Amino acid sequence: MSLVVYVAAVVFGLSCVVLLRRPATALRDPLTLSTCVAIVLGALVFVCSAPLTLAAVNDLTGVPNFGAPLTYGMLSAYSCSLVVLLINWRGGPRDRVRRLVLRAVAAYALVVVAVVVLFALADADTERLTDLDTYYAGTPYMREMILLYLAGHSAATVVLCVMCVKWGREVTGLLRTGLRLILTGSLLDVVGFQATKYTAVAARWSGHDLDFLSTSVAPHLASLGALTCSAGFVLPRLLPAVVAQWRGLGDYRRLAPLWTLLRFVSNTAPKPPAPWWQSPRERLQWREVSIHDALLALAPYFDDRVRERARDAALRAGRTAHQARLAAEAAMLADAARRAAAREGPLDTPSCHRLHATEVSGTGGLVELAEALARTPAADAVGEGTVRAAHGWNHG
């Protein structure tokens, strides 16, 4: 069982690492901070509840079953963090949010204190690493401690389920998906962890033995429920960033024909300090800046006659006006790059035409120009020529 909960703790904690990829920024955001606290506490609950950890804690402290109040206190703190996280996620006036958070923290702090006090009062000298809940189900003070931590966790789960159902009717998209995952994970916790624990304890009270529910079923379903909840909390915050990075990578690659043509141009754009670890969005940003700078440097070489001939040919071929404009601009740009790479002088009367890529915001215009350039018959030859002429352009 130790392996199961350790694996769950590692997977659980990885989502926190992802959210904290920019620690300085993330820790100033109450929502991100509360999400990470909940995930870390959840991972610690798994670590503390592993039999290997329990045995080590008991040996280090010299107190039989000391790992029990540690685990139950940690579980109560985790339950509190879930409520706090949902309060921050819901949002609202700052004073109201702070007031609700303080109430939740105060309530569960009392639960943690009560767990420790009850354990100190109980007679629990026999070490139990896997079946403590059922073994001591009828022991004074231990019985109350077990019921208290279960009741505290049940209260948090009920609040979580109610808020997810209520809020899920008001939101859409990824947020609703995240709430459904949280609700699913909470229900798994209710059915797989809490119900089995309550049943096993009640069975001991009635003289029956259903310990397997507490020792074998509950840990596995609790792990599954917690991981599902974690996915629900992280998905709405992580997936948009992942999608943005994926799109950035796609645009970065689609700009390759344009960058191949223009990279020989000496420009003043700052170079990225460590290009090997940059994210796709950061790489795309550097490429955009460099391309725009190169386009500005090549503007004196733009020839309207080349552009007009290419536009007329595209229109005769049945292209739309926009497609013809892009094809014409690609041809004019390829011609300008060829002459600049050959060290020819700029035109006496350069074109005043503005490229479509410089008139629109974002990367879309540059991507369209790159795709049009890739379809330009002379693009490959021009690209090869510019690469060969690069050293002459930069150092001549």
C-alpha cells in the first residue's frame, strides 16, 4: 500500500510544480497560492498515511501510533485548504473572502487541536500501521478522534460538492469541466474513502469484521479521488497556457520560410539570453521581433513593379484579392531580399506600400506572409542565396 500512496503523492505534487513554474509571480496570486497549498497538503497526507512513513515517525518519536494524529491533522488541514481554495476560486469582495477564509481556518484549527488532545488522552500503546481506525474503533478517546477527523473531512467534502453543483450551473467551458472533475473526485472520496471508513468502524462496533474496506479499498479510491480533484483544480488554470504554448509552437514553425529568408539581415533586436530553455511563446516573440526588424531594414528595397506584376498574375490565376495581395507582397519581399543579399543598392524611389503583416496585430499576418512566401516559386532559390550571402551582409 505504501507504493500506491507514494505514487499518488508524487503525481499529486507534480501539478504544483507546473503551477509554480514562475514562483515569484505565482505566489502573489491568492488563487494560485491556495491551489498549491491544497496540492502540497494533499501530497503530504498520502506520504504521512503510508505504512512505511507511519513506522518511521513512530520510531523517531518513540510514541506508538504517533503517525496517526500527524496524518489525521494533516488530513484536516487538507480539508480546510480545499474549502479555502474554493472560496478564493469563487472570488468576490476582498473583505468577504478574507472573512470566510479566516472562519474556515479557525474551524479546522480547532479540529486539529482536538485530534491531538484526544490522542494524548487515549490508551493506544499497540502500534497499528494499516488498521488503526478499526482496531481502536471502540477505544475511549481514540474512537472520538477517529470520528472527529472523519467528520471534519466529510464536512469539507459536502461543502465542496454543494458549491461545485451550485457554481457549475453558472459557468461554462473549462471552468465547468474543472468543477465536474472536482465533483467527481469528491464523490469518489465520499464513496471510496469516507463510506468505507464509516462502515468498517461501525462494523467493529456491532461485532463484525469489515476491516478490508478500511485497509484495502479506502486508500486506493482515496488516491483516485484526490488525483481527480487535483485535475479539476489545475485543468482550468493550466490547459489555456498549454494550448497557448502549443499554438505558439505551431506559429513558430509556420514562420520558418519567412525567417529563413530574412535571418541574414543584420538587425538590432536583442538576442535571447538562453534560447535552449525558452518556451515556445518566448521563442515566437523573439522571432516576431526579429522578422519585423528585418522587414523594416528591407523596406528601401521594396519594388512596386514586382509587387504589381505578381498581384496581376495571381488575380488572373483566380486568386481572391487578399490572396493576390499576399502573393504579391511575398514576391516583392523575395526580390528585395535577393537584391539586399547581393549587396545591391536600395531603390531611388522605394515603395511606400505597407505589408499586410504590419497592419494587423498578432502573429497571423506574418504567418500568412510566410505561407504565401512558401508558395512563391522563387522562394527556395532566394532563401539559398540569402544564406550564402549572409556573411557578406553582416561582416562586409
